[in-house]
Amino acid sequence: MDIPVMAELAGRGESPEILFWVGCSGSYDQRAQKITRAFAGILNRIGIRYAILGKEELCTGDPARRAGNEFIFQMMAYQNIQTLNNYKISKIVTACPHCFNILKNEYPELGGNYEVIHHTVFLQQLIDQGRIRLKEGGSFKGKKITYHDSCYLGRGNGIYDAPRKILEALDAELVEMKRCKSKGLCCGAGGAQMFKEEEKGTTRINFERTHEAIETSAAFIASACPFCNTMLTDGVKHEEKEDKVRVLDVAEMILIELNA
């Protein structure tokens, strides 16, 4: 894929409309890379001027801060802020709610002040503006889709409507889980739990959440977070439902239905 890198643009004296913050998961996890490619594919198709930091992008430090290592967090954050400020970045879009939350709400106290938008909100804005046009009678039309609310996106930042409006634009039948929106259940990966062994209990949180999703009889579980996507995909495998239920990011769904 032809992905513009910020250093190259700056070298030509150009500036992007948005900086696409990829994040660690979107860069290194094989499943999450598909989400990154899908979102970049949408931006390429509709002609959005964007760039990524590439090798200059560090982890935001969110897992370090959640795990209690404030020193590592601040070291990463200050370096990212210096890079972003050097390029005079003002608008950042990211597909990771963890990156979104910390860039938007916790970087300002360290001198990093940016307009930070989650990709679901950005995509919904593009649909409303007519810049994204979707096929009529596409592959999701009339299909049951249930949406899993990411903790950082939902309870953390009150973003519930944008991803659901995207699913409605796909002409899908949205079926809600019993625990949704402000009462949604965590996928089990938040708070740096992704990187540690679980504590003793009767079941894993992602198994519990996936079971709730499968109970809706939905053919697709839509997510808007690479961590949630991984946990729910593992849950579907545990339930041995891979042939009946697919876990997709909203960006992947839009790319499938994007009208060329």
C-alpha cells in the first residue's frame, strides 16, 4: 500500500489533513494490521490527505501507565509530543480507543494539545458529508450485527452513537447485547490486562462477553478497537463458532461496502 509518511511530506513542505496514529496493535498484531489497512484503504479511495509517523511513532505509553509505570509512560509521551509538535500536528485520527483516550485526555497536561478523533466518529462524519458513499443492497443488508462497546470509547468518552450510525448506514439489523452502551461488559483486555496472565476465576471475561454476543444470533460482531477484536475473536474460537460468526472492525465493514 502507498502510505504517506510524515517525514517525507514535511521534506516536500506539505502538510496532511489528518495524522493517522496507527498504534502498537495496528502496527504489529497480524489481525489488527488488517484494520489498519482497511482504514488506510478507505482514506486512499476517497482522497483524504493523511500521513503516518512511521518509525517515529512510539507507543503512547497507555499500557505502562495503566500497569503503574509512570516513568516509562512520561518518557514515551514526552518523546511523542516532541515529534508531533515538531511537525505542527493539529488533528489526529486513530483506530485504537486506548491511543485515542490517552492522546485526547492525558497528553494535554504534558503539553500535547491536539484535536483527537476516533476513527468511528471520523468515518461517520465522512458518511454524513457524502464523502463516503456505500453500495446499496450490499453484503451486510438485513444481516444481524451486534456491536461491542469498547470501554475507552463508550464509558470513557461517551461515544456510543457514531459506530451504531455506521452500522445503520450499512442497512444492517443492529441487535444489542443485554449489556450494552454504558452498561457494556469489558472484553477483558483493558487496563494492561492484555499483557498479563488472568487471575483465578470460573471463566475468562472475553469468553463471557463473546457468549453474550453469540446469544443475539448475530452473524457479525462489530468492534471498534483492535484489543476488543482480538479478545472477541478468541472467544468465538473458544465457542467453535468461526463458521457462523465473524468479528470485524467497522472500518473493515465500510471498506467492503465502499462505492468506488
